[in-house]
Amino acid sequence: MAGHSKWANIQHRKGRQDEKRGKIWTRIIREITVAARAGGGDLSANPRLRLAVEKAKAANMPADRVKYNIDKATGNQEGVNYEEIRYEGYGIGGAAIIVDTMTDNRVRTVAEVRHAFSKYGGNMGTEGSVAFQFKNVGQIIFAPGTNEDKVMEVALEAGADDVVTDDDGAIEVLTSPAEFEAVKNALEAAGLTPDAADVTMRPDITIPLEGEDAARMQKLLDIIEDLDDVQEVYHNAEL
């Protein structure tokens, strides 16, 4: 993955998310609900909930709505029970795709995901069919032009596993999921504000797609991401 450029993909995804603010809020609310139900409503003791609340702030979700959904999830209000389910499959050119969902209806969700794969040129696989090609990591990305030496010094001192500079100059800090928050906080305290930061599934290798294949793969990803129950989509295509 060293040298693989993610900058264009990040900017493209940000643009799409800005177009679909209501959809983003729905996904964040689900994440808040599941995180609070699993680990409690105390932000100081629940890292997953803290990350979800950070995403809510970044998406300009009102604080009272965040609090309402935490209260609902922790039993102060009646709510819906969501189940987390991961689906795996292949896209155009054999590119690997992981689809993370949260749903209150497993039958509906699997049918929608399978339909999206089959209709738009993909192939839904079995559990574990592509996940081995990814690692669960904390990923903190800085725009081209950021001081690479400073990022590396602060990140490694704070416990990061690696710092990678892409071909286009973007800087990628990699951490274990457990160290993600500490490293991110250390970088921000040093005046280094990332353009993207999350715990994600990072592919070990990528598959370059161009022209019509890239367009078909993007269409497949867009259709899957637009499904109501889908939270995150990870893939190893280099578009």
C-alpha cells in the first residue's frame, strides 16, 4: 500500500457525503445507538461512543439530538434494537468489498446487499471470503503539503505503528485500533489537524481499475453505500 494515493478517493467521498447530509446523520445515529448500548453512555469510558460523537459533531448534528439518542440507547427511552452484520464480496475486476451494516431486519438487509452486488456486476461471497485481505487499523490522513517530519515525530512518539507518504504527498498515519485515539489527540495537540481520521479496514494490496471498469466499480460502490442499512463500505480498488 505504500505509495498508494487515497487523496482523490477521500475528497470524492467527502463531496458525496456533503450531498447526503440526512443519510449521514442516520448512519451516525445508528452508530451512537449501538456504541452506547454496548458500552454505556459515559463518553469517558466508551471509546467507540466518543468516536461516534466526534463524527456527529463533524457532521454538524445538534448536541441535543446526540444526547437524545444516547439516552434512548441506554434505556432512558424506548428504542429499536440494531444488529451489526458484515457482508463480503467481489466487485469489478475481482476487487474485494466489505460491507458493514446495522439493521433491525436481517432478511431485508441481506436481500438488498445481494441484489446490489448481482445487479451491478459484483458477486457476494461467504463470510471470510475477502476479509483476510484487510487489516483493522486506525488511519489518520493529512493533506499534501503537511510537514512530514513533524507528523512522523509526533505520531511515532505517541504510539503509531507506521507513517506512509503517498505518491501525491498525502501522509497516512497507521495505528492499532486501541492506540488510534491517543495518537490522533497527540497530533491535534501538536497543531496537526487531519483531513480524515477513523478506525477502518485497510487493504493489504490494491487493484487498479481504469476507464469503464473504474466507472462500473464506482457505480457498484455508490449503490451499496446508498442502501439504508449500510454503515460503511471498504474496498481495495484503486480508482
